[in-house]
Amino acid sequence: MDTSMRERFLSFAEIIIRVPPLFIIDELLRIGLGLSTDNVVLEISEHSYKLAKVTDSTVNTMAPSSLLDPFNFEYLAYKMHFIIVLKFLCCCLGCIAAICTFMLWTKHLIVVYLYLIPVGVIFISYWSNFSTMRAIITYMDSQKSTTSILDDILCLNLKYILNDGPGLLVIQNYVQQCILASIFCYLHLAPKHPILQKLLVLSFMAPSILGICPVPAQVLYHAPVFAALLPLAVCKFVIWYNGMTMLKTIYMGYQHAHNFISIYGLSALAETEWIRLNVPCVLRMFWMLRVGGQVFQILGNHYVEETFTYYVMLRTLLVNSCETLTAVLGLTSIISSICHYIGCLFQWVLLTEDGDDTSIGTVSAILFYMLALQTGLTSLDREKRLVRLCRNFCLLFTAVLHFVHNIVNPLLMSLSASHNPAFHRHLRALAVCAFLILFPCSSLAERSVPS
């Protein structure tokens, strides 16, 4: 039992660690790989021109480009195109990096996270320290005196600091920086010398310590930046020191894929990697986490509003669940799983073991994804996308009913030919036939009723 639970936990963990690259790809696709669909125009400022995003109605009221300085207009046009191309290349590079990370072996993927988590800890620490220092500077400016938080603490003015001052924020930052420092010191891959570990903890805590001392506001303002230099230097050292190992790992992966393709072919490689990466489970987990996050966001922002209804939330979730290709892949994986269990249900009802029901999940997934690509589901407006998605669901359900018919049809033929006296087998098959007739008729009747 313990071994089984351990295997399940490891399998679940292997699925979870492959989900973050999909979120990165999904976000890059959601912003159109940096190719914004907004109108970009030149807005006249006091001394020069600058780029601005406006609506269609505003474009018609803008001054014609002939009134602008031709030199400045040409320069800013080149600058605008350069920025767009640069953003596009960066987004493409991010997608390629996320795909490569997703396809790594589990041990290599864990090493990548050991590189990335300390960097993320540094940025979280920086933003926490920056917010705390800004609150302390605001508090000092409001006091209009040279006293510090330490002076108020020594004067036992604790109630004022905790209620009207940044006392709680400083305490919260102390605790948060202690946790972040512990995580960084435990996870970073540099040599863990005792002096270095103590200096790292001190660098995380330094802004919080300076925040309560009587130091100038400029020192507090720049303290988070200087506090992050040592941890960033450690991460940079680790990356440069292991750079050649990373390149060798990438080259070995390329060589392995090249040799596999030359021996077994590209389709065999795709099938092997599909099974190794457990792609359907990863896509399902990604889609459920994505929708779950949107549910929490909608409930947190709109639940108290009078216009909030669960029907509107469901419509919003359906529309958002297919706004990118990765989201459509996740929804396709969910639909494939549902259709597979529908096939298992009818197989259990009909007491059959073989048949085409085993391919219902796979064929339904292919059909739904092809319909999404053919109809341009991700590029439609929100209302049109919802209508198109419902139509695709109707076509998909028609295909599922066709598969169920292919299951029950040979069973009816065999029962009638063999004169099987088992009444329950005839009853089960006839019940499925009745469902195949009545359910589409009821759906058509509901559709024909005027709203």
C-alpha cells in the first residue's frame, strides 16, 4: 500500500512539474506573441512624439501624419517596428525555451527548477523589500521629522506604529524575508560555505534592518537593489559555472532524438515522447488549474456584485477556456477523458468487452481539435466564440452518438441471430437504442421552443 501511494505521488508530482511551461506558452499566445492588435499611433507630447495605443474611434480624430515632422515620423515608425519585431522574437524565444523545458527528462527538469526558483525568490524578496521601504519612507515624510521607527520603539510608542504606522508591514516583511532567505540558502547550487550562507541571510534582511534605523530616505530607497546584488551574483555564478554542462545536456538530447528518428522514424519518436511525457494528463491538469484560477478570480472580484450569476460565470469560463491553442489542447484532453468514460459506461450497460468504444476518446479529441482549428475558434470574438464552441459540442456529441450506434448495432444483430434467451441483454440493448432516438429528439424539441 505504501509503495502504491508513493508511486501515485511521484506520478502526480511528475505531472505537476510539467505544467508551469504550459502556463508560460499560454500567456505568450494570449498576448499574441507580442504582436498587439491595438492601434499604435504617434502621440504628440510637449517636446517630442511618443507611441500610444488608442481605440478605433480615436484614430479617426487624430491629426494626419503629413502634419508631423517627416524625420521624426520616419524615425519613430522604424522604432515602433523594431520594438514589435523585438517583442515577437523574445516571445518566440520564450515559447521555444518553455517547450524545451517541458520536454526535459524529470531529473533535468528538477535541476532547471533548482536554477529558476532561487531567481524567483530574489525577485519576490526585492518587491517585498521595495514595498516595505516605500511605506517606511511615506511614514517618515508624513511625520516631517528626523525620527525613525527605532526611536518610536524605544519611546514605547508601539500602539501608534502598529495602528497608524508601517509596524505590521515591517514585521510581515521580517518574517517573509526570513522564509525567503531560508529557501534560497537551501536551494541554491553554489558551494554552501558558512560565511556565504550568513552573508546571504544578511543581504535578505538588510533592508528590513535599515528600515527601522535613522538613515536617509535615499538609502532606504536603494537598499532593496543593493540587497539583491549578492544573491543575483550567486545565481549568475552557478549558471556560468554549469553552462557547459547545460550545453552538453542539450546536445545529448538532440543527438538522442536524431539517432532515434534515423532508426525508428519520426512518428515512433512522437509516440514515445507522448507516452513518456504523459501529455494528456499534463494537459488536463493544466486546463483544470487554469479554469480553477479563473473561478477564484471571478468569485473574488464579482461575487458581491448584484449582477453576478453562475450562468454568466459559466459562459465566461467556456469562452476563456479556448482563447489560446494551449487552452484548446487542455479542453480537448478533458473532452477526450469524458468521452472515454462515456464509452466505458455504454460498454458496461451493453455487457461488451470489445468494440470501437475504445477509440471514442481519441477520435473525439481529434475531431474537437480539428473543428477548433478549422473554425478559427481562438481568433473569434467572445460571443461568436461561445456560439461556435456550442456548435462544435453539438457536432462532437453527434459523433459520440454515432460511435455508440456502432457499438450497439452489431450487438443487436448478434442477439437476433443467436436467439439468445437472456432477457436482460435484449433490454439493455433496446434501452440504448431508445436513448439514441429520444435524446436527440428531446434536444431538437428544446431548441425549437422559442425563448
